[in-house]
Amino acid sequence: MTLQPAPPTFQERFARACDVAAFTLDKGGPCYLLWEVDHIQSGQRVKLDGVFFTEEEARISADLLRGTLRGARASVASYAPNWNPDPAREASIRIEALQCREMLARRLGIHLPMPQEAV
């Protein structure tokens, strides 16, 4: 009889996801990936949570939301800052991702020291 290791907790998964502090480049190119949680409602995609830095953060949020919204799932979008450069928009995306990370930490009962961002 072999014992299966216990699956990692939400807190353990979140701690590993927090090691990443920047968005992942899409296929090594100039675009980067933005992770969100969405739900299909009346045939339309509705954003529930996010923007997140990592897929794991989005999956944790989707797993937590799935208790009340069965169809919650992590989804990815590609953002290309070179197509329409806007430093203010890029800064706001990063701040939103940091805020979403902090709110997810609170839902998990984790204290997360937040970096100070220049606004």
C-alpha cells in the first residue's frame, strides 16, 4: 500500500505563485500574459477576478469562486504594449495585479507585504 502525498493547500500554492513579481512574456515576444477569472453567463464572458501575474493565482481564485459560481475558470489574455504604448495604462495593469494578489491573500488568510509602487 502506497500513501499518496496530500495535495498542496491553497496557501502553499499561493506562496509559490508569489515568487513571480512580473508578467510572463508570451512566447518570449513583446507581449505579456494577463491572467483573469471569468464565467460564462447568458452566452457572454463575464470577468470575475483578476488581473493576475500567474496562472496559479488565477486558478486558486477560480477554485475559491467555484464554490458559488460553478463555471468560474482561469483564462489568459495577451497584452501588447508596443501596439499602443501607454505607460500609465501599463502601470495601472501592474497595480491592479498587485491589488488582486493582495485581495486573494486576504481571502486565504495570509499576510502579504506589498511592494510600494510609483504611481
